[in-house]
Amino acid sequence: MDVRSCKNCGRLFNYMQGQPICAACKQKLEEKFTKVRDYIRMNDTATMQQIADENDVTVKQIKQWVREERLTFSSKSPVGIECEECGKMIRTGRFCDKCKNNMATNLKQMYAMPAAVKKPDTKGKDKDRMRFLDKS
């Protein structure tokens, strides 16, 4: 059993996995997420700072939800985050479509079946044999 102190409120709780916060703080965070999601739907041209100020959350938390693909911004929205690979502005996730495709292609190539191994030439088979000296 792993007992930890909640990083938000300081209460002790039985840690299982994920963020090191207690169940009460997780519930509050989920309520904030729902509030932010609804706010973005109603105000699709709001900036990241406006969203954070109006909903009492940090910009860092909003970016985390975007990277987890829990939040997506509309094409009208001026808000975006940078692709972790190339720096291009994206609306959700961690990578742009081009970088995702490059990674998928590289992964496919890495796990592709290796080319057929060329069999050694069997001509001159006798010259590769082991020889013994006569002991006479």
C-alpha cells in the first residue's frame, strides 16, 4: 500500500496510479474540466488566458488537457499549442499530422520483415572442408 500526501490539499490518501492527488481533488478537477469544456464550446474565440481566468484553472492545466486530447479547439479559435516534434501550432494532441505520419512510417519500417538472407554459394564445397594430415 502506497500512502501519499495530496499535492493539492495535503491530505493523506492511498495512491494507486496517475496524478498524486486525492479522490476529492480529482473530483474537483473533473468538475473544472467540464466547466472549461463547456466554456470553450460557448466562447470559441477566447484566448488561453481568458479561458484560465474565467474558469479558475491554470494555463498549464488547460495545456495538459489539450495534450491528453481531452480538449480540442475549433478552427476559429486563436488558441493552439506547439507540436512537440516540429513546433507547428496544433489544436489538440502532442504532435501535428505530419509528425504523426512520420513516426508511424518509421515504426512500420523498423518492424518490417527483414529482407531474405542470401544463401552462401555452394560451389567450391570441397575447399571449405576440414583436412586431416596422415600420421604415417
